[in-house]
Amino acid sequence: MIDIDNELKKYKDKNIAVLLGGLSSEREISIRSGTNVFNALKKLGLNCITIDVDRNIASRLLEEKIDIAVVMLHGKYGEDGCIQGLLEVMGIPYTGPDVLCSAIGMNKRITKKILKASGIPVPSYVDVDFSNLDKTVEEASKFGFPLIVKPNTEGSSIGVKKVSSKNELKETLENYEYKDCFIEKFIDGKEITVGSILTKYEYIELPFLGLFPQNEFYDFEAKYTKGKTIMELPARVSKNTEEKIRSYLKTAFYDLNIYGVARFDLILDREENPFFLEVNTLPGMTETSDIPAMAKAAGMSFEELVLYILRSAEK
């Protein structure tokens, strides 16, 4: 585990900003995540502030003479490489992955292509052609129902729909808010999330977390409302499956150039075959979030977890 006293010496003279809020549809979750991280940094005795990110963020960072940015922004402009690019230009060290990894991780379609090329199983999918919905519906229907409709670049399960027939699929697409989207084969099985921590000093594997949502699937409400999801920690999987997933996970970390703390959502089918759904390169740090629960199960305090995140500013 991290040597807290030694680690704190590196940051005692640093001005740290927790970047939260922002302009995306995940703003409220970002505020909850960022506030928790800010409170942990204050508890550790570090000099830090929060900055609610808007279009004047560059000026604010200069005014506050920020030495390190802790990125706790979810969704558009925060998790997609935009804020990372700005911080690179300004020469401000920041936590988490770089511009390229962030942009790839936010794009589910490209992530799937890279994972598949790396030999990591992903569910079959088809892109939606809004100029020919009938053809799209016919092509997707070959997977069998139900099917999952997903926006390509939203997080927190925002916009995810489960459909049970051709008519429902077409109606959903005709009224769908997100025009960059795809239809994914539904895999009936156990939902788990897996994560690791990677810094220049270590690669730490966290316990698997089994998810049993009270809703139809692990949607936005199930993720962020207490009591809406039953957690199994550590998730019960066979030794062989665990080893296979951990091998896939490490490959995914390096092939996607992930840095810091990240997690993947998976489905295990009835034969315990794993299918990687998507990556979260800046996972939530709220009271109901998965990564803090997984870290706690590994014997790590929330403050220690936050220090690992802070350490990821050392690229």
C-alpha cells in the first residue's frame, strides 16, 4: 500500500484544484464525485480548491496558480480528452489518462474495435443508419431480442434503452435523442465491474464487483440511487474465469493506454464467458460508486484511493 506520509511530502507546497461540475449531462454526478475527492484531500491536509468548470476555465486556472489538476469531470469536455488537451497546452500536470486514451475511452465504438483487435470478447453490434432504419432494424434483429440501444459517447448509462421487438426498436430509433448510436446484442447473464490502478509506480488489481440491479439493467438510476443495486463484493466467479478476466483487463489497460484508475463493465453469460461492454476512464467517486467500494474491499481507505489518483498526475 501507499506510504501516506511520504506521499504527502510531495504535495505539501502544491496548489491543487479538483475540477468538477462542467458542461455535460453528467454534471451532478461530477459534483458529487469531485466534492468527495476534495474533502479527502482536505482531510489529508493538502492545499486544494474546487473549480466548477465552465468556458472560462483557462483564466481561472491561471488566476489560482494551479500546480496540479485533479480531473473529476464526467462526460463531454471532461472525460473525452478536451480538458486534458487544455491542461497539456497550459503545462499543468493532471490526473488520469492522457488526451488520446480519454478520447478513445469516451467513444464506445472505437473502444470495442480496439478491444476486439486485442482478442478481448465484446458483444456484437450494428451501427444505426438513420437514413435507412428499416435496413438497420432488419440487420440488428438477426441477433435476436431483446436488444440494447446505446449512444456512442454518453456515460453513466444515459440514453441506454432495452427493446424487445422490431416495432419497439424502430419506434425507439425514430424518437431517439442521440444520432451517434449503435444497437448491441443483449447478453443474458451476470453483470460485473472490474478495475485496476496504474501509475508509474504500480499496477494494482481491485476485487471484482457483482451487480444485481433492481431495475431491468444497470441504468443511471441503478448506478446512483442507494438501494437500487445489490452488490456482491467480491463477485463470485470461478478461478479460471477470474484469471481470464484479469488477463484481458491488463491487456485492455495497456492497449487503450489507460492511466490512473479505471474500470470496465462486463457481462458473464450463462457459461461464464466474459464480454467487455465499455470502459470508464474517470470512474465515479460518489457514495454509491463502484471503485470506492472495490478499493475498500481491497483494504484501501478512501483517502489512500485519492492519493493513488493524485499520483497519476506523474506521467
